[in-house]
Amino acid sequence: MPVLFTGATGFLGCRIVRELLSEGGDEPITVIGRGSEPDLRARMEAAVTWLDGPSLPAGALNRLRYLSGDITLPGLGLTAEERARATDGITQLWHSAALLRLEGDPAPLHRSNVVGTRHVLELAEHAPDAHLMHVSTAYVAGRRLTGHILEEDLLDDHGFQTYYEESKYTAERLVRAWGARTGRSVTVLRPGLLVTDRPVPEGLPGQPLNILLRIVDAGLHSKAVRARSLAAFVKGGRRRGDAVRIRIAADPDGTANLVQVEYAARAMVRTARAHAGRPAAVRTVHVTHPHNASADIALKALEVRYPRLSLSLVPHIPDPTPLEQLVAQHGAGMVGFSAQRRTYDRTHLCEALGDLPDPEPIDESYLARACGDPDVPVGPDVRVPA
Ligand SMILES: NC(=O)c1ccc[n+]([C@@H]2O[C@H](COP(=O)([O-])OP(=O)(O)OC[C@H]3O[C@@H](n4cnc5c(N)ncnc54)[C@H](OP(=O)(O)O)[C@@H]3O)[C@@H](O)[C@H]2O)c1
């Protein structure tokens, strides 16, 4: 079952590739991504070797092939010969590459997530037997913050919290229309917010939770805060006293669907297997945790990393402090993104998963581990996905 894969160097993508390798077999998995082929090889081998999971069959890494390509370029920038090499005989095409950014200029998000998906669909036309596995997000539900979201639902009538959500929504629309027009087999996978409690070493793709850590770290190192030696105080190293109180404007009863990335990758590969050979159709699957986590427990976990911080969610902050302004300025997207009340239907997921047990609950201690060692800063080179 030769496979072509975009986004294999990402936080999720490398785990899906590892799952595919752990299933055994000798068919090639072609990783298409930015950078030279030796660079792609080095990054993939570092990630796959570091990741946990069932042991890999001998020689598994030899199944990986590498091709330089950029989804924002027509034809992904491939020559005709490279395109033929990439698509020859493939039975699965995974499209996981995307730009994950909650704020800033929408143009790069459009280029990567909408135009990039269009380019991948054009490439898929050269692989008529390939089942398309398109990685979307549960956040295509946008500003629909309450209610139970069905896997078939794809509506824009509530609008979107971020252009990232909108770009993924538009990409999903393209994928659905393409599937209907071509009569091809398509599975759209919509993960919740992906997390891991295993600290990711520098150089390997980091997790979205790092965005919150970076906001707090940035706040603690800002001029205003440094002037008062607050950073050392907040980290608990200087003197005892009252906690520094930071209010964050968000729904105090908000929840987020956090799901272990290891579970999500395994569930996606099981879904691919379950959908293979079924009559051609577009099927959408929520790869979500069965239970939402309260946004409050994420704040409590942050307090473990920063013991003198006291964080709370409030609907409005009429009199923000400079630190609260900073959090609002840089963290608004992430916090609004995380605090909501909707739930996700998992009927199609459960049908596909067979005996795969539900993931463990995501509780405060899990998230405290995910937040990592307080003495290890979240470096600026850690990527900040969503
Ligand atoms: N992380 C989450 O919590 C989450 C939640 C829901 C859905 N998702 C979806 O899951 C998918 C994977 O996310 P992730 O967490 O693995 O993100 P990630 O760690 O940021 O990885 C993104 C991947 O896309 C690749 N990519 C980006 N732009 C590209 C381009 N122009 N050409 C070729 N490759 C490009 C990146 O390559 P480089 O390594 O070269 O940058 C990387 O492999 C995305 O579709 C995302 O929307 C993620």
C-alpha cells in the first residue's frame, strides 16, 4: 500500500507516519515537504526514532522516501518526473500539511491551507486509486461555541474566531466538492486540540500548548515585569507573598476538546484502515476526546509551572493591568479558541476504531506534565501551532 504524505515533519504528522510504519509491510511511504531531501530524512528519522509506540519492524525507516515540495506552489513545485514518482501506484494520500497560526496576516494562512489544499487535490488527480486522508480540525465549527457538532456538519453561519479556522473550513469545503465531483474516496479527519505529556526535545515539532507557555514566558520577561523582579518571584525563587493575579477574558465555564496526539494518530490510522475498500464517498470523522476538559484545569496546570501566578477566567476585564493587557494582546486568539461549550459527535470515529480503548482523561496532572519543567523555558524556536 504505497503512501504519499504531506506534513510528515509536523507534531501530528510524524506520529501518523510512525503508526503507519509500525503496522509493518514493505511499501514505500513518500514524505513530501519543504527543505532538501537529506534534511527531510534527518528530521523524519530524528522524530520517528524518538517517538514512543509499538516497536518498529526491522528496516522500517528504509520504507521512507523523501521528496522536496511546497504545497503553496503549483504542482507542489515538482517536476513531471517527480510527480510521477510521488503518485505512482499510491493507495493513500495523507494531507496533513498546514499553517497553524491563530493571529496575524490571513494571506499566508490562505496560501497554505486553502491554495495548498487545492494543489494537493490537483496532485491527487494523478493518483486515481488513492484514498485521500485530509487532516482538518474540529475547529471548523468556528464561532458555534455551544451545542453538539455532528461529524457531517460544515457550516459557516456563526462565523469564525480566527482566520485559521476559516481557512481550514474553506479547505474542507474544497475537499468535499472535489470528492463529490470525482467520486473518489475521501476521509476528512477532524482532531481536537492535540497535546502530549511527554516533553518534546528541542528540534522536534512542539505542541500547541506551547503557545500559552510562550505568552506567559513573554509576559514574565517583558520590561515592565522584569523591572519589578516579578519573573523570579512568580517562578517562586525570590520571596514569599501574595500570588500575582492575572485575569483572562474568556468564558469561565468554557471547555476545550484536548486529545492526546498519540491517540489521535493511532485513531487516524485505524480509520484509514477501516475506510479502505468501502464504496467511494466523503466521510468525516471527529478525532476528539470523548470528554472536554475544562479551561480551568489548563490554568491550574499553568499554576504548577508558575507557582506564584493565580490565573482566572472572567467574562470581562474593565481595568486590565499591563500584564493582563499583554496576555489579552498576545493570547486572545488562543484563549478564545480554547474556551467554549460545544461537544463533538464521535459516531463515525467509534465505528472505525474497533477495540481501540478511549484515551485516558486529560486532567490537571496530565496538563501539568504537558506544561513541562518550570526551569526549562519554551524557546523562541519552538513552533507555535494551534
Ligand atoms: N496541532 C493541533 O492541535 C491540531 C489540531 C487540529 C487539527 N490540526 C491539523 O493537523 C494537521 C497537522 O498539524 P501539526 O500539529 O502536525 O502541525 P505542525 O506541527 O505545525 O506541522 C505542520 C506541517 O505542515 C508542513 N507544512 C507547512 N507548510 C507547508 C508548505 N508550504 N509545504 C509543505 N509542507 C508544509 C510543515 O512542514 P515544516 O516542518 O517544513 O514546517 C509540517 O510538516 C494540520 O492540518 C492542522 O490543521 C492540528
